[in-house]
Amino acid sequence: MKTEIDKGDAIAGILFILAGLFFAYQSLGMELGTSLRMGPGYFPLVLAGVLILLGVTVMVKAVRNEAEPIGPLAIRGILLILPAPIFFGLTVRGLGFVVSLFLTALIAAFASRKMKPHYAVLLAVLVTIFSTLVFSYALGLPFQRFGPWLRF
């Protein structure tokens, strides 16, 4: 069995490692603190370490596995997943958290060809309820649940 390097995974691993090193270097310019009293640079440094570890893992996978052919480009996913967080960011203040999140989850749900409309609505409702309970009630984040665009 001939093992060749999967170039896509190798490039992805290198990019993860480089991004992790960049963010680790940037976080060292801030106060790190300790695990009990975290400074502003502590969390970015930990995330950079995780990103570097992920890059190394992807690099090891690139060397161990044979390269797989790249499938067709998922245009539907690109057109629905990428704009979803942008839609959320543009509408969360006007529509409010609940409505904006529901519509965002609904948009993203249709990225799969297998998603049926009634399951997409159910998924959006469940994500909205869970997120509202966690972020609004449990964490007490200060945002409007229903925005000014919905008030007449």
C-alpha cells in the first residue's frame, strides 16, 4: 500500500499551525495572568494552542492517509451557510435576538438537500428556544429579545 501525502490536509494543517502561532505571538503582548485570575491574553493563548494542536493533528492525518478525490463544490451550502451569520449580525438589533436567530437557523437549515421544511422549522424553533434560555435567561446577556422593527 503506497501512502502519499494528502495535499489539501497538509495545506490546511500548515494554515492552522501558522494562524495559531500568529495568535499566540499576538497574545504574548497582553497580560496573561494565571488560571484563577485570567488576563486579557490568557484565553487567546489557550485558543492558539488548541489551533496549533489541531494543525498538527491534521498534518499527521495528511501523512497517514491516502489522498481522496475532492467531490463537487457544495454551492447550496456556500450560498446558505456563509450568509447566515451575516444576516444575524445585520438584523439582531432591529428584529431582536429571538426573531433574528430563528430566521438565521432556518436559512442555515436549508443548506442540506435532505432537510424537509417542517424539520427545518422545528430545528429553528428548538435552536431559538435553547439559545434564548441559555444566553438571555441563564447568562443574562443584555440584548433585546424582540427589536424595534417589530413594534408598531
